[in-house]
Amino acid sequence: MNNKSTLFLITSGFPYGYGEPFLENEIDYLIKRFNKVVIISHNTSSQYKREISDNVDIYRLPYEISKLDKLISLTSVFKRLFWEEIKHIRYSLNISLSLGIIKTLFISLYNAKRLNKQYAKIISKHSNSNTENYCYSYWCNDSALALTYLKLKNPKFKTFCRIHGWDVYFEASSINYLPFRQFIADKCDMIFAISKAGRNYAIDKWRAKPDQIQISRLGISNNYKIVFNKYEKPIHLLSCSNIIPLKRLHLIAEALKQMKNVKLKWTHFGDGTERNLVESIIKTLPKSIEVTLKGSVSNNEIYSFHNLESPNLFINVSSTEGIPVSIMEAMSFGIPAIATAVGGTPEIVNNENGYLLSKDPSTKDIAEVIQEFLNLSEQERLNKQKSAYKTWQEKYNAKTNYTQFVEDILSL
């Protein structure tokens, strides 16, 4: 390790707020291997801050631009990159231009230029001629695009980002497109995909070069002693996500509505815009089904809940995903999972450690697979538990994955 190496980590919120809980595992490995870590967080409002090493410097910057900035962004029409991206969209991606796409191009290009200037000021405070700078955007968004400008002006800087789910798949966007993805992949030193599916998509749909996209899986640490207990009634169903449209939490509620002669508990961690919708459905559930919506809580509280309550089955019915960290966490406690076959989810969930639903399951499909789990023998449930735990150990263990990730960064 270069003892003058400095890592600049750009996040959407971490360590503020409850988002990006997966960075709570990764950050310790980064701190150990870099002489200095500087976090640039784009959460400027939350008062909640997770514990982090005292020798990490943290800056908070707004990510969204103002209405006036959006008007000024129209000047992006004079930028060469704007027209190069238009050409790429039409002739390489074969996507029809829309007003939404053009607005997105204006705003993204302007925002990246704005962020680039702010990042450059922060980097200059922590740099000198002997410093080796590593610039890491946790998401492939305008922050990652800003890093391409840093790289163009400072070729010695090492710039890279991760790609997860919503920042990979065009279909996750309301305009069926994500801006400047090929350009980011081409100009940054590396894109690290958290799944094989994400890497393949970037190569196929973005038209990114294969040697620019590398798989680097996320990982979970779990120091709790795992005990594979016998199942007791009622079965405890667990979910963890934002309550927003793409997470489709209402489908779980509607599925449980069909299970009239079943006694079970359902606990959900997370909050969001569709909470009222989900609560309205919960009111119509049979009395034999007990539901608790926990809201947004810290990751430590979720781990403690897993350990103390020993939920029997995890469920995720998202319409798009990278590889859900919530499933990794559940499996690290030996909890089997039901999930939809979207994004990289089939890389973690299978019929040995849970159940893989279709991309667009009906509420009947969901109800039937929950019932199938309820009908399993004690030995069959135990086998799924052990398989879930083995999946975490072999593929999503933080120590293995993040140790390798840091080595990959330092070899750029």
C-alpha cells in the first residue's frame, strides 16, 4: 500500500440516514488499506449518523439541482458530449429520443459538471504532489459522470464506481434509459458490478467494453452464533426494503389476504411512499395473520431482530434488483428466501435455499409458494436453512469479498 494513498468515497447518504447499510461492512476494509479515507455524502438533511472511525473526514453536499439550475442546464446543448450521447442513443442503443431523455441529458451533464467542481475542491484539500488519489462513486450516477471529468483533467487519478440495480438497468427508469453509461465505463478506470447479470447487461445494453466491467460482489459480516432451530408456530415471515413502487410490497399483503386458514406473523423493515397503500390492505387481512411494520431502523437493530426472533422465511418481490443485500443478511442467519427472478437475484436465490418466483408473479403465485414452505417437513426446512447459510458463507462473506475488492482497487 502506498502510505500516501487517499480514497475519496462518494455516497448518496452514508454515513447519514439509514440508506446504504451495506457500506457499514465495506468501510472498515477500506479504512484499513488506505492512508486516508474521505467520504463525500449527498445526504444533507438527516440528523442520524452511523458510527464511523474518527480519522475519516466527511463532507456533505447537495446532489439535486435547483429549478434555476435546471433552466441553466439547457446550455448543455452546446456541449459536444451532449450530441455524442444523442448519436449513441439513436444509432448504437437504438432508443427513440423522447422529451424525458433530452431533459435527463441536460440535467445530468450540468449536474456532473457542478459536482466535479465541488469534488475537485475537496480533493485538493487532501492532496499534494506525492498523494495517490482513488476516487470511488458508490453508484453509477451523476457522481460517477463527474469522476470522468476529474479523470480527464487528472489522468493519474484512479476513478471507479460500483453498479447495483437501478443504476444499471434501463428498464428501472421511467424513460427506459440511463444517461452516459457507456461514456462513464469508457473513461473511468473500472466499473465494479455486484452481479454477473449486471456485468452482462452493461456489456450488452450500454455497449461497454468487457474489460471495463469487473464483478465484485457485496458481502455481509455476521458474528452471531447461528443455531438452526426447530420451527414453531406461527411461522414468521420477514421482509426488508423501502416501501416504494418497484419493491411491490403491496403484493405480499395481497397474497397474505388469500391465506385465510393460516396463522403466521409478517414483519417488515423499511418505509416509503406506498406505506398508506400497504396499511390499507393489511387492515383487510384475516385475524390469524399478525403484521408489524417497523419503519426505518438501523442495520444493527435488524441484525439483533434476526438473532432474537429467528424469522423463518424472508421475502422480496421487487420488479428490479441488483443482488438484494437484505437477502444476504437473512441468509447469513440461515433464513431461506422467496424472491423474484430479476437482476442478479437468481445468483443468490434458488430452490435449495428458498424459492425463485417469476419476474412478475401474481398474488396467487406468492401465496402458493408461502404455503409450500408451510407444508415442508421439519427436515426439509432445516435443509433450506443450511443451504441459505452455506450460500452466504461461500459467496457473500464480507471478509472474502471486500479483501479482494480492495486488492482490485489498488491494482488499478
